[in-house]
Amino acid sequence: MERFSMATYQSRIRRTLISASELQEAIRLAGAEIDREYAGKPLLLVSILKGSFVFLADLARAVSIPCEISFLQVQSYFDGTASSGTVQLTMDLAQDISRYHVLLVEDIIDSGRTLQLVTELLKKRAPLSFRILTLLDKPARREVPLTPDRALFVIPDVFVIGYGLDCGELYRNLPYIAEYGTET
Ligand code: IMP
Ligand code: MG
């Protein structure tokens, strides 16, 4: 298949936006902040599949306090208007989150619509606290008022790949964040 050809694959990686070492340094600091803020509290790290699996894996290892880790998978449907939509859970959490401080770990916030719906849904379950930590924030693209509690990198309005983020399911395994481009 053409999209699996190495030449095609590499030609679409336009430039590195955030290097592997920049990612690791920011994650190390975020892990230390989590250690300080949640010490002695029942902490649950929640990530939405699949884009945040790489970030979560590194973040979890930068956290040294005890915590549990869980995954959600969602299917979002939007009716075309900016403010409405529904989200269906295709995989739910096993934990009763009313007993936890929940930290939602996200890869990127774009329009913010999926995360807004997931936030509403999880807050209804009355966690002890609820915060959003995102690796990347693209505020220029926001369609709903959603602000993460912490964003490790604020990026311009470009399509990015790597470090869990895909384009047509490829590039998730790239160890850094790159800008995607089709022009030669
Ligand atoms: P939204 O915030 O509801 O618009 O959706 C965010 C989701 O769109 C992310 O979790 C990603 O899966 C995907 N996404 C948004 N921007 C990008 C990008 O630049 N590269 C790859 N995926 C993206
Ligand atoms: Mg995602």
C-alpha cells in the first residue's frame, strides 16, 4: 500500500515542532507538579483513547505518588451547530470516580467539543475533584469555551502528528511532534 511506503511516509513529515527531549523535560515537570498537588489523595489518571496513550505512558512514569490509571473510549456525534452534540462511551471506566480526584490526560484540544462532552459526563459522577491536563493546546481552533487546567505546549493552527497523534492512523509511533504536510 502506498501509504505504507517509507518515501511517502517521510515526505509528509514537514518539520519537527516539539522534539523528544523537549517533550520529556515538560513531562518531567508536569509529573513533579502532580506529585505535589495530589500527594496523599486518591488519584485517578484518565485518558481518552487512542491519541493520548503515548503521553499517558510517559506522564505516568514521571509521577511517583500512588495513582490508578484508566481509559475511556468515546464516539462523538455533532449535529453541525457549534454548541450541541452527544458523546457515546464505547469503553467506560471501571472505577466509581466519586471516590477519586480525577485528572483527565488529553493529547490535544482542538475544537474542544469532545472534551466538553466528556467533562460534562464525568462531572455528573461527582469526582472529588476534576482537572484537565493536555499535552497540546490549539486555542485558535476552539469552538466551545473549554480551558484546560494545564497545557504543556500551546501550538499554532497546524495539523500535527506523532507522539500518539495520527493522520489516518499513521505516525502515532513517531517519538516527537511534527507538522504534517502534503506539499513537496
Ligand atoms: P476536538 O477538540 O473535539 O476538536 O477533538 C480533538 C481530537 O481531534 C484530538 O483528541 C485528536 O484526536 C484530534 N485532533 C485535533 N487536532 C489534531 C492534530 O493536529 N493532529 C492529530 N489529531 C488532531
Ligand atoms: Mg484524542
